[in-house]
Amino acid sequence: MSQQQPQPGWGGPQHQGYGIPPFQPQRPKKSKAGKIVGFGCLGVVALFVLIGVAAAAGGGNGDSTDTGAKDKAVAAGRTPESDKAEATPAQKTKTQAEQFKACVAKSGTATEKKAVQHVTKVTGADKRNDILDSAEVYTDFTGGLMSDNQGDAKLIASAFTSCYESKNGLVSVYGQDGDLIANANY
């Protein structure tokens, strides 16, 4: 019988320098790229906030100058003795719903005219900036998206798109209980 030599690490005496030294992994190098990207993004966000605060503080009266120029142009073209000057205040007294109904009565189809009889209120039709225009048409219909009145509500939305124009407008038609029935881009 032959005797075998004990393997190192299996109960035999350990000799200094005998065998393979235990493997020690090297510490990973810390990259500075993550810090640079993180602080860079934070700097960009801070720059946008600073620009926004400066713009808000500096330009507060943009709307009043625009409407003033429009009023002056309208006033220059108007003569007090003309019939149009007297007709303009009459149109101003009409509600948005009445203006919408008049537009549909003038240029709408027969089915649109019938559907528009159910309109009770229109909001947002007079405020258009071509960025995000949102108009709401309220009706006396009941139900929501799956109601029996959805076809008529779509006709109302279609009639609205024929009367008003916008680059990014959205008209929503609501029932008497406030449920959305139809909407369309205009």
C-alpha cells in the first residue's frame, strides 16, 4: 500500500509559502464619469429654473400690450355712424352657445342643426392661442361615451370644428350630468 501525501488545506500541516496564495480581488476603480454626468444634468436643470424665474420676473405684461394694439386697430376701422358699429355690441352680448348655434344655423348640415338644438352652454371657444385650445360644449343629453346620444354629440363636435379653427384645439361634448360623450380636434 502506498501512502498518499495529504493535500494542502485538507488537515495536513501547512507550510509557509506552499500552495497558491488566496485570491484577493482588486478594488474597482471609482469612475468619475457618473459624478460628472449627474452634476451636469443637475446644472442644466438649475439653468432652466433660473431662466424661467428670470422670464417670469421680467415679462409680466405681455397680454395687455397685445390686446391694446388689437383694440386700436378695431377702433381705427370703425366709424360711430355706421351700422356695423351698432351691430358689433349686439354680437358681444350673445353667449358663446348662441354664437355657436348661429354659426351652425348659417353653415351647418340639417343633422348638425338638429343636434345643436341640445346645446346648453359653450366655454373656451373665445380663448384661442393655437398652442393648447380646449373648448367644452355642454348639452342636455344623458349618459356617457356609450350612450344613445353619442351620435348626436359627435355631430355637435363636428359642427364645432366647422365653425372654429385652431392648430391644436380639442372640443369636448358633455352631457347634463357632466359625463364626456364625445370629443374632436379642431
